[in-house]
Amino acid sequence: IIVRKGYVRVDIYDEADTFVCTVALGDGDVYLQLTGGHQFTIGGSGADIVEVKNGPYAQDKDKIHF
């Protein structure tokens, strides 16, 4: 993701869905994750972000909730 404005907290998980760490992102920060999972929490009054995915994206198959 690209944080254009605001604050985003990212909880990062490994391939076994085990919590690894939390990262705070702010204006102008970029986050790239190649493996594992993540959870985004938008802070305060919101954020303006751009999320780029390598498509096509099939929500019913590509998103796993754990």
C-alpha cells in the first residue's frame, strides 16, 4: 500500500498465521508484503491509501480470514 495521507497500523503475520510485529505507517510511506498476511487499521479521522494487488483478484479465493 501507499499511504498518501494519514496513519495506518499494519499487523504482520507469517505464512503460518502467527503474529510477527506491528508497523506504523504515515504520510508518504510504502508497504510491500510478499508472503504471509496482514491486518490494516486506519487511524484517527481516516487515511488516504492506495492498495495495489497483482491481479486478477478473486475475493472468494484470494482473501482468507484467520
